[in-house]
Amino acid sequence: MLPACAGCGGRGGILTHTPGTPAGPYTITITATDSQASLTQTAVVNLALSQ
């Protein structure tokens, strides 16, 4: 016996697109810390995403 599944399969369904991160400028800050040596290093990266 096979279970029925409404909406399963590759035909007849509705495909929706969920976009990811919107296009635009972003600033990313990366911080690394060594607690034993009491050191902290920070790097800033600018990222521009286009469609």
C-alpha cells in the first residue's frame, strides 16, 4: 500500500522563488581573540552584492 501525498511529485506544483540576500553594500566585521595572550585582531570587509 502506498500512502497518498497531496502536492508531492514533480508535476503540477507551484514553484516559488525565495530570494537570498538583497543586492546592495554590506560591511562585514571579523574579530579574532586570543584570550590567553590578551590579543584581539579585527578586519573590516566591504562587500557589494549585485543582482
